[in-house]
Amino acid sequence: MNFKLFTKDQFMVWFTGFIVLAFFIAGVLDVLDYMIVKLILFSCFSFIVANIYYVLFNEENKKSPEKDSE
């Protein structure tokens, strides 16, 4: 049996929710002016964008019409 805690989709949904919550908390506590907070939040956001780019343009996930006709 293969037990996984999260699938890729569930992980990205939880991670995106974490980033939204982190932005909200950082805004409420007025710590968005600190460079380290900006760096952490921007790097997490960049990870999400890179993952979306990887999922959309990954050749492995694309179905080609040639494979469907065989």
C-alpha cells in the first residue's frame, strides 16, 4: 500500500492558503516593512508560480493526439 499524506494538488492548496494567511497576519502585525518577511513571502509566492508553470508546461502531463489514436 502506498500511503501519502498529501497529493500534489492538496499540497499546493494548503501551501497557497498558508501564504494568504501569512500575508494577512504580516499585514495585521505591521511586519511587512521588514525585508526578511518580504523575502520569505516573495520566495513562497515564487514557488507557487514556478509550480503552476511546471504543471502547465510539463511535457509528461500533456496528452498527444497520436497516443490517443493508437
